[in-house]
Amino acid sequence: MDRNGVTEGELEGRGMNKCVEQVSHLALDIGGSLIKMVYFCGENSGSEHQQGILSSKESCGLSNGNTNCSVLRGKLHFRKFETSKINECLEFMSSKQFHRNGEDCHGASVSEKNIIKATGGGAFKFADLFKEKLGMTLDKVDEMNSLVAGANFLLKAASLEAYTYMDGQKEYVQIDQNDLYPYLLVNIGSGVSMIKVDGDGKFERVSGTSVGGGTFWGLGKLLTKCKSFDELLGLSYSGNNRVIDMLVGDIYGGMDYSKIGLSSTAIASSFGKAVSEDKDLEEYKPEDVARSLLRMISNNIGQIAYLNALRFGLKRIFFGGFFIRGHAYTMDTISVGVNFWSNGEAKAMFLRHEGFLGALGAFMSHRKDGFADLKAHHLVEQVPTKPSRNAGGCLNNSSVLKDVNENISIECTMQLSN
Amino acid sequence: MANLTEIQQTIAKNDCLNDSNTSFNNTKNNNKSDKDFVEREAREQREGGGEQDMAPIGGNPIHRSSSRPQLDVSGAAIQGNFEERDPTILLPNQSDDISHLALDIGGSLIKLVYFSRHEDRPVNDRIKKTIKERLGISNGNRRSYPVLGGRLHFVKFETNKINQCLDFISSKQLHCGGMDAHLWHSGVSNENAVIKATGGGAYKYADLFKERLGVSIEKEDEMNCLVAGANFLLKAIRHEAFTHMEGHKAFVQIDQNDLFPYLLVNVGSGVSIIKVDGDGKFQRVSGTNVGGGTYWGLGKLLTKCNSFDELLELSQRGDNRTIDMLVGDIYGGMDYSKIGLSASTIASSFGKAISDNKDLEDYRSEDISLSLLRMISYNIGQISYLNALRFGLKRIFFGGFFIRGHAYTMDTISFAVQFWSKGTSQAMFLRHEGFLGALGAFMSYEKHGLDDLMVHQLVERFPMGAPYIGGNVHGPPLGDLNEKISWMEKFILKGTEITAPVPMAPPGTTGLGGFEVPSSRGGILRPDASKLNVGVLHLVPTLEVFPLLADPKMYEPNTIDLSDPGELEYWFTVLSGHLPDLVDKAVASEGGTDDAKRRGDAFARAFSAHLARLMEEPAAYGKLGLANLLELREECLREFHFFDAYRSIKQRENEASLAVLPDLLMEIDSMDEETRLLKLVEGVLAANIFDWGSRACVDLYHKGTIIEIYRMSRNKMQRPWRVDNFDAFKERMLGFGDKKPYQHKRALLFVDNSGADIILGMLPLARELLRRGTEVVLVANSLPALNDVTAMELPDIVAEAAKHCDILRRAAEAGGLLVDAMINIQDGSIDSSSSVPLMVVENGCGSPCIDLRQVSSELAAAAKEADLVILEGMGRSLHTNFNAKFRCDALKLAMVKNQRLAEKLIKGSIYDCVCRFEPAS
């Protein structure tokens, strides 16, 4: 790699247009349902990259003492597209001219700059499409590697990344970097992967389930005719699952089955009431259906995650993946699931950049090629100063529908080296 | 001969206790049977007082019943005042406590377990009594209160057709406490009657039960019931548990002493996961709300199916790839091999519905159903495994209505467990899976006496009849044989439907977060085929494990494993081929009347249906061995009231053989000891040629008289035989070199056929043993099977033979077999005391084969002092027990009258002989 120049850049979270020309180091996570994109935007778009160069021994070479390095200041941006609308993604990339920017910024050869780091199944599936439309080659990065690298990066670098969510209360958790491992990473995408992480690059996929975000959306679409995931989530917010779920009380005549610790409001059987009621799908409110579905899936994921954490004696469970997208009720259900099954011993934690672990990890692999020695702690995350959606403890309905983490850009410096 | 027709009629109604009550009252008596009855009555009163009973045998005893031995027809022939001698009030102080019905009223199904006490019981006939005394069998109870002989029935109804269930209970008077029903008839108030029930519906329908049946429902805790039911089944039924992988069932033998702890996963509307540590010791450790209700509920919303079964059936033809997002869909058809996910693994259930621009209506219901089924089954399997892992449990049993013996469901769950455990853990299922709760509720009655029931005391039967096909009721309960026959005619229509193969979609993909495709052979997973039939459990407290088995735990009666499709098909052909001849014989044995013809027809249909069912699903009736198959045929005959199809043939052959016996004995007596022993064994093998169970022999019969065949057969007896341990046997008996002759104290001779086989073969051998001072116990069938000689027939045969032979006469007298004959043979009494006894005991079964784990208590008692076991004939020494090891000397003698068996077992050919001697191990 020929990356002698140190580039610095900063991008505004929402001001994509400001930094069009400075966009570089793009990575993609092309999943079954969504394409997640992470890209770096250097600061100070107008003035060329030389301005951003810092000679920075102290900021780069802590571990390797590499003096021949440069630091790029800027912001990481996050964006997602539906996989079924991949053309939007292609157009976006084309309009931002990612491919050419890289070349311009770093003076690298065309062939090298036309390589994009990508993970997720789509990196294989759509490789030809990217080649054809953008002339870009997707450099495939292992999905699990990416997830873990992304999560490790966030947990170590971003101070307020992890939080718990119970009863509508969001609470940030300060993670001691030295006591991070081992932990269970539950990535809820279309399906769910559960990964035991023991260190940087040290991990094992220990479990998973096919009942994930794709199930919620797919079943939800069939059941409610919702047009989008967000719409479905929005519906679930005002729904009442008791209409369709069979509760313990429904079976025991309103009583608890206290002998085994089940309260009358516990769900005995998701969608179980549909069995005995002589109602068609149309007679149920889509809101209620969405709510039942969400509870079923969140609870299930929470349970399987807890059982796996228990199995390996892991105290911390981090949930990520686009399914969560900061949706209060989803997190609440998962948290309740973990809390219930662990008798309060384990807590579900969520990541602010939950949907972008894979993309971020793929992005990090740029560094492996070009800036192998850069440490995560050189990157400083800055919570956007805007009156933010994530500031409040309780997310209200409207905020839920906005994509929270898409708007959190991370201010950071990238150290480039040979 | 007692009037057979009446006995049949009586028996015809005995399926239901109350029916039998009625029929006892209604049956016409004729003089002879009245007389028999009076005699028997008097006899039993005397026996009650402990007196020696010397009354003559009345009539030709006929065995009956669809169950084991002690079910003696002479008992069932009792007519007259039923109440006075109600044989079932064995618990005089507790009869009010004994209820016979328990329910599990679930959201979709009502499961009913009821117990009918056996109307027949061991008849203390004279000979048995004598033998018992001689063998020192006490009649004292071995438990605090006796386990009653009886039957446990399993029946299912749909909850939304609860009235059918109420009608059923009402028509059988189950709510009145079974045999105590006469109290009900006589107007005794039923107000305090209580039925134990579990399941959510126990509350919901309590009023309905009160109103319709006048009984109160007593609610039992659901978990308690589930666990009690599972514990009972796993302990009491030999092959209750099975694994199900890729469409293949394999029954698992659970060691009773190594059962706990285990994980019980009950998949009902929701799922309960219970860790069971012992009887009544359990904890619900987990569960999930994604269960059967979710499958059905979501399925109903998505497909508009009207029933659970319909939805399940849809799934058979589904292809989940149209809706599920597979790893290959994400990876462009490639595997994600690094983490072991193949392209066909389901990455996201229903995930494809996201990107497809399709509405619900655009998807096939079949595909939706299959996606849903896989999603839920995998999830259950996964969560169960994780819990088993958590507590270090090896065994996971799955039960509950969601499973329903549905092959694909079981495969999917098994696959999940197998996948996640990397093969270290296996999912197991229970044959009575739907009945755990109901059984547990039944167990919750105090003093049901089933707690310490042992596995060898249960015999499962599969009668043709309404409530019994798979436990589902397909119509009103059958009142009598007539109704059953008519029902059979209808059943056949249904039967053909069942046997027709249902097309299956090619094996698709499965997998959840990483499942490979279970490579199920599509054709195997047919909807109905996979369902397991649940039979009627006969509780026979008098059955015991044969005490001379070297290792009862390792004992497997069947030599031929019918789970080999080739074997099954062969025997299916053999038995089908036999059928017309058997029906002819059976009809003739009943006088060839129109009624007999109709019954014969029904029998043929029924047995064909059984065979078809088993061909389709060899595991349908549990673990299937040849012995079970042969016994099924006999049971089926009895079910249609053919109690002894070969009666006249047996009689004819007995007479012919007895006629030549004196000459044979004379010939034998002229030989020296060594020659004699050889000739006797040759004689046994030669005489074993007579076998109505063998097609080849049936053909032989048409070519000559019995004696001609016997002579011809004996002349062919050239040693060495195919399996020939005769020299070892001879050395044991007569000594050789330094070895001294060994005199056995008591020999058990398991005899086979009537006619030449017993009279010219086994009796002379028995005589030789007696002569040597060895006590001889002839062990014969309790109930007729083919032309096998029965324990009831033997005394007459022995008496007849004894007329020509002093040795036999004295021994028979000493053994109490000739007490009546003594009057005729005046000079016999002088030296009778000097002889060792010749005795007869029944073996406890009515099959051409014998399972030595379940023999009569008499035989078990007789065995205690025995040091030589001789098994004779194909059924008892080849089909079963060929590989059985005994703690004493054992001699297995048989002529192989089946080419295939000869090739398979001894690498020989038809008419080869087996003389296998195995000294005490």
C-alpha cells in the first residue's frame, strides 16, 4: 500500500453534501435485508488533504513506534439502504464518487482505490453488480471478523457506546477496556448470530437462530401488509399483544401459575389465542399483530442469548444488529427476557451503533491493509451536539422511527501508515 | 364341550366391563353349562377354604381373551348371577376409591385414560392348584394391596367435540367407577363421584361434567401430572422412548435404574421444560412461548387452515425455500463454510418475504406451513438442548400435542438437538406422548396400585376397534362384536386411504442459524405413516421375568429384527400367504356357520390391515419383532372370537400319534442308554416337522398321513445336524471319560406342537428324564396358537399316554396330573410315591413364540429349582431365544422348516436340524 500522506478530514453528521469530495475509506455490510455503509469523511473539504496532515508520532505509533505515519482527521458516517433497493446504494455511491475520491485523496493507484471493503453475504452476491455499475471490486471481509472487530472497536473507543434499557430507562454503561473480554455478542440481522468474543480477533460463533429481524419483518409484512420495517415497528408501538397471545391467565382462568413462577400476564403461547378464536387475519389490528410478533422474537432472542451466555459463563451480553435500531420496546423485551431467565443476574446491553458493527469492522480492515498499527483509542467519538434523539432516557414514538445511529457520526482520527 | 357359541357371545361383550355385566345377565344358559357353573362354583368355595380339590375337569377347556394366559375361558364362561361372585372386588375395602378414568383436557384435545379391570382372572383350576402346591407357590400377595389385572385404554377426542367424549364416558359408564358400575345400576348415588383431570379445560368444563355426568372434576396440577405420566411410561413400558432421525425411528431401551435425571420438554400451546430428578421430584427450569399454539395460531392467520392437522399436512408438501432466507440467498448460492453454514441453511425464517414483492396470497400455504413448522421446531430443539446442557442432562424427552408423532416435526427437533450438541445429545420421543398428562392424573388417584408395576407385567395389545386406532376415536364406541365387524368393513376403506403413499416435496432445506438439510428420504415422511398407534395396555400382575435368564437386561427375545425392511417384507408375504388357509381353518373350527364366515372375513380384513400398517410403518406398534408379529395374528384371531382354530386338527393328530406311541416306546426301551438318548433327540427333531405355522409343512400334510411323515422324517435324521452339540449334551447326561453323568434335578421342557411333536417327540424325551430321576415340567402355552399344544390340553394327553406307560403314569400321578385317572388305574397307587413328578405349567402366553421376560408366575416358580431348560420348535428356540443365554444347562431343539430362516440363521437349508446345547453359564 502506498499511503504515505497523512490526511485529515471531518464530516458533519448530517451534512453529507459538505464533504462529498472528501469521502474516503468506504466499507459496506451487505446483509440479507439491509446494506450498511460506513465511510470516512475528511475534514475541511475545500483545502486539500495536505492541510489535514499532522505529523504525529504521539498519535500514531504508540504500539509500533512507526514514525512514518500520518493522521487523518474526520468523521465516520453511517448509512443504510434496503438490500432489495441496492440501486439506491449504487446511485448514492456514484453520486458521492467514492471510488474516485479515494484515488484523489491518497494518490493511490486506480486499481487499489477501486477496491471497497465489504462484508455480509451480499459482498459475494453483488460483487459483479458493483464491478459492472461502479467499476469497483468488493474486497470481501469475513462477516464474523467484521462484527467482532466493529464491536471491539466501539466498546473500546467510544465512551458512551453501550447502554442498558429497562422499563424505558436508558443507562449508559462504562466498560472497562481491560475487563471487556469475554463477552457475548448477539448480532441480530435478518438472522441472529451469537458470538463469544475473547479478544481482538479471538472469537467463536457459538450459536444463532433463524428467528431474527428478517422473521419479524417478513412475517410482519405477510401479516400486516406493512411496507417497511420502520412502519411495522411503529405499529407495534401502539399494539396490544394480549389480543392474540395466549397468556398464562387465559389458561388458568386469570390466575397465576405461581407454583412455577409464571404470572398471569406471562405469555404462555405467542399467537396462541388465534387458535381458539374464530377470527380471520383481517379482524386483528395490525398493531396488535406487530406487537405480538415483536415480543415473540425479542423474547426468544433474549432467551437463547442468555442460555448461551450461561453456558460459557459470560456476564455481558451485547446486542447489535439492525433489528434493534434503538427501538424502545424491542430493547425492553430483550432486556426483560434476559433478566427473567437469568433471575436478574445477566443484563442485556445495547450498542449505539448496533446496526453498523459489520460495516465498521469491514472499515477497520482498511487499517489492516494500510494502517495496521493504528489503535482504536486514537479514535475519538464525539457525541453530536445537535439536540439529539438519543439524549433523552426514554425514546418516544417519533424518535424511534428515525434512525438514531445513522445520525451519530463519530469524530475520529485515522492514522495512516505504510 | 361347553357350548361354545355362548361363551363366544359372552366374551364378545367383554370389551367393556359394563357390557359384560349385561351380557352375563342376558346370556341364555343351557343345562350343561349351568352344571359346569355349579360345579365350578362349588369347587371355588372349597378352594377358598383351602381344601384339596378333586372335582373332575368339566368339558373341554377353552381359552379366551385378547390377553395373556390366566385369562381362561372357563372363567369367562361363568353365567348367572354376576353380582354374587363379582370377581373384581379384590379390594373390598377400597372399591369406592378406585376410579377408572382420568382426563387431560387441553385446548385442542381431550386425552382420556381409563382402566377396565379384568373380568377374567386366574382360574384356580384343580391342576393348577396342585402344581402350585407342589411348586410351593404361595397365594399371598406380594404387595400391600394387589395390582389388579386389567387394561389401560388411551383415547383422544377433539376438545371442540367434547360431547363425543361425554357420550363415550357415559356409554361405557366410566364415570361410575368401572366394575363398580353395578352399584350405579342398582341406584346407588353417584353424587360424590370424582374424576381426576388436568389441563386448562379441567376448570372450564367442570360444570359441563357435573351437569351431563353428575360427576365432579378434581383438578390436578399439570406439571405433576406430566412428570408422573412420563415417569410411569418410561419405567413401565419397555420401548416407550424412541429417537427419530431422518425419518427413521429407533426404539431406546431405558434402564429403569438409570432414568434420572432427564429433561422433559412438553410442547403444548406453549413449551414447558422440566428437569426431572425422580418420582415427584422435578423443576420447571425453562420454557418458551413459541410452541404449538404459535404454530397453529400463526398458521391459521397465514393459511386459513381450519385444524392443526390440516396445517401439519400442508407442511408435508411445502418448500420453505420460497419464504425462508437461506444462507445461499445471502451469499449468492455459496456456503458460509467458515462457520459451518451451508448454502441451504436457513439464515432467517420468513426472511425472503421481505424482499419479495409479494402479498400473503402469493405464497403457497404449504410453504408457509413448512417454514413455520421448521422455525418453531428448531427453536424448541435449540432451547431444549441449551437447557439440557446447562444441567448436564443427557436425555431429552419431547412430548405434548405439538409433536403428535409427526415425522417432520420430530425430525426437525432431533436435527436441532443433534446439530447444536454436535451429536452428543439426542432428542427422544414417547410413544404415548399425548397422554402424559392424562396418565399422570390417573396416577394421582390414591391406591391405583400402579406405582410399583413392573415393566414385565404390562402387555400391549392392538385390537381393531374404534377407540384404538392411534388412540383417536373414529366413531361411537363399539358395543359388541357385530358392531366391530361392521366397523371393520368401514375401516378397510379408511385403511386403503392410509396405505396410499402421499407425495412429498423433495427434501428441502432446513436449518436455523446453521442447520444442514436433514437428508430425509421424502417418501418416508408420510403424514399418516408417521403416527404411532397406541394400544391397550394389559396389566397382568402375575407375569414375571423368567428367573433362569442369564442376563435379563441384555435379553432380546427376537432373533429376527423386523426393522430390516427385507425381513419385514418377507414375513409380510409369508403371513399374507398363510391367511386364506388360516381363515378356512378358523371358520371350520367354529362349525363353518355364516356367523363364523363373517367373523373370518373380518379377521382377515383386520389382520391384513395390521400388516399393511406395519409394512408402511414398521414402528407403528412400537418395537416390532417376529414374535410380536406372530402374536398379533393370534390376538387378532381371538379378537374375532376364534379361540382355537386348529382344535380339530390338533385332536386328530393327537389321536393318531397316541395310537403309535406304545410301539415307539417299546422300540426305544429295547435300546441301550446311549443309543436311546440319540434316538430320543432324533425323535424330537423328526417330530418337530409337524408345524402348521410352516408353509412347507402344510404342503407336506397333503401328501401323507402323520405317521408316514414322521417315519420318513425320522429316517432322514442323519447326523451331523446343521447345528450339532449332541455329543456335548450326551457327555453331560451320560458322562464321558472322567466326567460323571450329571443328573438334573428338574427339567423345564418348553413344548411346541400338538400331535406327533409332543407325543412322539417330547413325551418320550420327558420319560427318559423321569426315568433318570429328573423332575419334568412340561411348559406349554396358556392360550392356543396355531397347532401348539396348550397347558390345558396336556393333562389329557399325558393321561392318555400314561395308559400305556408306567413311568409316565407314576410320574404324572406324582405330579398331580392324574388324580382323576387314578380311579381308573387301580394298581397305580402302589408305587406312585417312588417316582419323580411330571408336571405341566402354562408359560403365560398365547403365541407361537415366547418372550421370557414375561412368563407366568407358575413357570417362574417352577424354574427356581430347575437346572435344565429344553426349548423345542422354531417359535421358541429359533425365532425367539436362539441367542438367549441361561443360568442353567439349555438345549435348543428344532427342525428348520423355512428356507430363509435356515439360510439366515444356520447357513443351512430347509429341514436342517438344530441341536444346540449350552451348559450353564
